Amino acid sequence: MDGNFKPMEPVSWPAPFDDPAFVHQVKWDGIRILARVEPGGVTLRTRYGRDRTDNYPELQELGGLLRGTDALLDGEAVVLDDAGRPSFGRILRRDRSRAANAALRRALPVYYVAFDVLFLNGEPLLGRSFSERQEILADVLQHGEQVTVCRSHAEGVELFAATGRLGLEGIISKELAGRYHPGRKHPTWRKVKHFRRLNAVAGGVFLKQGRANALLLGLYDERGLIYVGRAASGLSAADLVSLTALARAHETFRSPFVEPPTAGRGLKVVWLAVQPTVVVRYNGWTDQGRLRNPVIEGFSTVPAAECVFP
């Protein structure tokens, strides 16, 4: 598989909708994976072209499920939580492992949800309609222990409400007549996400011209405090004054993060010896393990040790 091939991306959409020209699928909270299935094995790459073949060895099952000589599949690698929902924190632990040993595979099994087929038996399918590609995918890929084909639903509003009740990320609405546009965001795919909330640790503060500018947020896993992004939205002028005072009174020279972030141009990072916790609203995760569009909704009374990955 050419590592330069980039998958298509959906555009953000303000609200779910029903339209006979579209079908709707669950948006799986995992790592986007392009799977090249060939007679010699299965090669897995992220949307950025990074090889993940050794990270997810259980997905070699794809080789025995394809009816055809070779194919390029588009889908999502996920790890489920105890309630059977995709957990980004868990798939991130698998994604960060260079090779998955047997114990890790047992504890955090990876599943592949295939939602498109882009090449089959050497033939490109990018110019075919989404409905045609879905028919081909259903015909050539069998379900397995670790592999499934994503289901499509006619009712977008109903599916969005159901994903909200189940605590899922949201939905993607796909135009039945739509072609596949590699490397582009295109409105033939439209994503509608639920906002989520979590408690995070403020392990540091960015200062700009001596005043607090943003919080550096972290969540705990077995390795320690993991940096998950910076946030300034939601902080009031009074909050920034208080955080400036906190940074001056409780600065420490040792970072609390396992992998400390670096300050950008014009910013100074201050690590905090006293670390408040905050309530953060966000609408998903990046593939780098950062909160997407975080907004601080307020300070929290939850102890720092309880601020863990969802």
C-alpha cells in the first residue's frame, strides 16, 4: 500500500438530518486505519501513512475474510470498554505499543470496523458511488471474530439520538451517490458529534507576557499523567487572574507529565506543584491523543487521581 494515500474526511455538520439521498453510520471512536489485504498478508496504516501492522496483529484475520485476491479497505480500529463502547483511551494504549504481546492483546483486543472498499482485485473503486461500494464491501468481506462491516441506517435523527443515549461519539451521514475523494474533506460525508465531558488535571499553565494564557491538561493512566492538550476557551478574566497567581505561588521546576509539552513562541510554561482539576467539554480526540475543541466549564472537586481516560 502506498503510504502517501490519504483517506477522505467528513466535514462537520451542525445537526443530524433525514434525507433519502443519505444513509447514516455510527462514528466509531478509534484510530482510522487503511487495510491493504494481499495474498502475502495484511498491511495496516493510519490516515497519516504510519505503519501499524505490528501494533494490531489480530487484524491479520482480514486475510481470511476477503473474497478476492486483494483489496484496500477503509475503516476504524477500536478497543471496547467494559460496557461494549469504543474507548479512545484504550485504543491509544494499543496504538502506542510498538508490538502487541499476548497479554496486551488479551487485555485490550482490537476490532476493525470496515466502512468502505477503495480498491478490489487491482481495480480502483474511487469513482463508484458510495452505495455501489457498500454493496461490494458487503459481498466481499465476511464478518469475523475481530472484523465487522459497519451498518448503515436510513434515519439520521434517530441514530444520533441513540448514539447519545449510549454515550457514543456521534454519526457520519454519507451521500449514496457520493464518490470517494482521497485526502480531502468533502460534504458527501458529514459528521455530527455529541459534546462530552470529563474531569482533567491542570498540570501546568502557559503564560503570555507574564499572565496566564491557557491550562495544560492531563489524564492519568498506568504510566502517570498523560498530556491531552491545552485549553483556554471557557476561562473568564477572573479565572486567568487566579491562575496567574497560582502559577506564581506554586511553580515547580519538575513537569508532572510523562511526556511534557513544549511552549510555543511567545509563551512560557509553568509547571504546577498544586494542581487543580477542571471540568472539560470536548467533542472527540485527535489521533495524537489530544482533546478536540476543549472548553473549560469550571473547576472541579474531583481528586486528581480520579481524572483518568474515559
